[in-house]
Amino acid sequence: MAGGEKKLWGGRFEKPSADITERLSASIHFDARLYRHDIRGSIAHANMLAKTGIISPAERDAIVAGLREIEREIDAGTFRFERSREDIHMNIEAALTERIGEPGRKLHTARSRNDQVALDTRLYLRDAIDEIDARLARLITLLSDLAERHIDIVMPGYTHLQVAQPVRFSQHLLAHAWALTRDRRRLAFARESANELPLGAGALAGVNYPTDREMVRDELGFAGITPNSMDTVSDRDFALDFLYCAAALGMHLSRFCEELVLWSSAEFNFVRLADGVTTGSSIMPQKRNPDLAELIRGKSGRLYGNLIGLLATLKGLPLAYNRDMQEDKEPLFDSADTVTLALEGMIEMLATMTVNADVMRAALYRNFSTATDLADYLAKKGVPFREAHEITGRVVAHCEKNGIDFFALSADALAKISPAFGPDAAALLSPETSPERKVSAGGTARESVLRQITALRRLVDAPTHG
């Protein structure tokens, strides 16, 4: 065979694989990272084979010792991976057989690479989701801490990127935190989706041995067992679930980063990003570019691509296993790595960010930010809201036409526009007190924001999965 080595599956072949077949088949350059999961699954499988009498305890012990030795060598970087052995599964099994002989050849009894790779991928994904969830929890905690620290800073809230109404800076931060809690819920679902044991399905039809899938399930910590062998080996829904979670999370981070880009610009100057997360220009010495925020914002595109790519790969595949499904791992690995990196970047940016409270306060006095408060005042006086809206619009037009400071209007000036305005109306024009008039649950009033912080901290401390 090519490379001078007989394939583990090569019994019925007389001629070696072509070089192009070798190159297209090889996945060891990316699936080597599954080695811990592959070895963990193989040890559980060997324990089950010994318990059911398919192999002897001595053979099981030799297999486990050999696998542990291989794991130590891979950890140390001394293990030699062979492209001719195609993937991590064949590399480990071939090396094991070279070292321990006949027991190594028995390890693959009652399993196929089809259910083996499904197992390894599910084990990997559970670990990856746990790591991502831990970083998400850190980010939500950081946002909660920042919200509490800056509870009394009021800033303009925007719709259509136009100054709309005053809000607490904390409320804005917590809006992003709540979106991240939804990401955690989605990730918990994706983990649950991956948390069924596929090993035991064989190639597609089950296996011809009295195996104990429940034993392997318990040893590997799965919540259940996949119920249909054909569905088991062809199912990559759990990977799609994760890729969607990663894409949605990337979208949330990109929106936050867009605001950090805007807020750190000279035009806004609401925040200053630290030197460690900004870069300079190769030609303009004054530049201070929010590159980290821009890079995280840009990562959302590749996260979307990974999801769409795997969906396209799986489209129209007949049951059960097809080699196309080898294409699941690179987008899966890339999305996990990308999301992890992006979350670490967000944590660093926010933890080192300086908030320019005075600049935010000054920005409140733009675009008639308390006009809605004025309209609500009239509505509370019994003026139908649509009429109150029209009257307040006339106030705004009067100020624009005559160059009058809306926020400095007197009660008399308001009364001249409409007698419905009483002497207490002018006090409503202050944007700095506006948030406290938002009495609805979930609003931007101080007590509401503090309740949100408490609720978020409880959510962070609660387990996301059993």
C-alpha cells in the first residue's frame, strides 16, 4: 500500500491507494485534537468488552496501558502521526497494535469508525461547550459588575442611531448581558443534543455482540443512548445546533463591538479602550484604532459561514454514513476556537475600558431626548396620547425654527404653545432625571437596573445543565 503500510481496512484490496486518495482522505491534520476523546472512548469500550467477556481482563489491561502510553506521548509532542493512517482513530489503533500486538487488534471489536467518530465528536463538543459557557459566565459577571459600578451614569439611548431617550449606561450594558444569557441557554440545548451515547450503533445496523451500552454511557457520563443505529451514524444535528449557537453568539458580540467602535471614536468619546486592545496606524501617528473590536465584529462572518457550510454538506445525503461527513469537524473546531478567542477579547476590552461619564452626560442634551417625557406628561393630564404627541412635536419644531434650547424652556414658554402644560412641566425636560420616570419592570430606573443585576448574578451561579 502507499507509504509501505497496509491499511487496517485493506484486506480486500490488491492495489495501493492513489496519492490523491491519500491526500483527500487524510484528516489527521485537523482531527488529531480529538486524541484525548478518542482514547477516553476506547478505554470505556475496552472496559465494556472485558465485562461482557468479548476480550479477557488481561487483554483489556494491555489495551488501557498502551492507550495511556500513547496519550502521554501525544501530550508531550513525541508521538508521530502518519498521514497514511488517515485519521486520529487509525493512528492510535495502529500504534497500539504495533506496541501490544494481538490485544490491539481486538479493540475495534463491536464498533465501527462511524460510531467511533460520532462518539469522539460528541465528547469534544461537550467539553468545548463547557469551556465556552464558563467564559460567557465571566463576561456576564463582568457586565453586571460594570453596571453596578456605573449605576448613576446616564447616557443617550439610541434608535436608528439617533438620540432617542435617556437611559442608564448600566441599562445599555445589561442589554448585552441579557442577550448573552440567551446564548447560554442555546448552548445548554446544544450540549443536551450532543449528550447521547452513539457508540454501539456500529457501521449502521448495530453490532453482532452482546455489548453493554448502558455501561459505556455511565462511564462516559452521557445522559442517554441514541435509539436508532442508522440515525446515530448519520446524525450531525448536534454539530449544527452548536454552530448555530456560535453564529448567534458571534452576532451578539459583533453588535456590542460595533458600539465600542462608535463609542471610542472622537465623535462619541463615550469610552476609551486601553492601549493593550488598540493599535496604531503605519502612516498616521495620531491614530488609535479599535482593532480588537473590529476583529471580533468580523469573526461573525466566518461563524455564519461554518454553519451554512455544514448545512450545505449535509443536504441530500442518503442514510446512513457518507464520507462527506468528515467535513463536519473543521467548521466545528473553527467555530469553537473563534468563539473562545472572541469572548476572551471581549473580557479584556471591557475589563480595561475607561468610561467618560461627563461626555455621556453632555450628549444627553441633544435631539430633544426628553420629548417623550413631555408627551407622557400631557397624556397623564388626560390629553389623548396622539394629541399629546402632536403638541410636543410643535414644541420641538418651535425650538428648531427659533434656535431655542429645548432643555431650557420655561413653564411659561410651554404654556404658550399649549395651555395643557402646567407649571410643573418644565421640570420634565431634564434628561438626567428622566430614567427614574421609567417605572415599568425591566426599565432603566435605578431600582430596576439593580434588580436586573441581582437576577443576572443568580443566573450565572445556576447550573446550565444537569
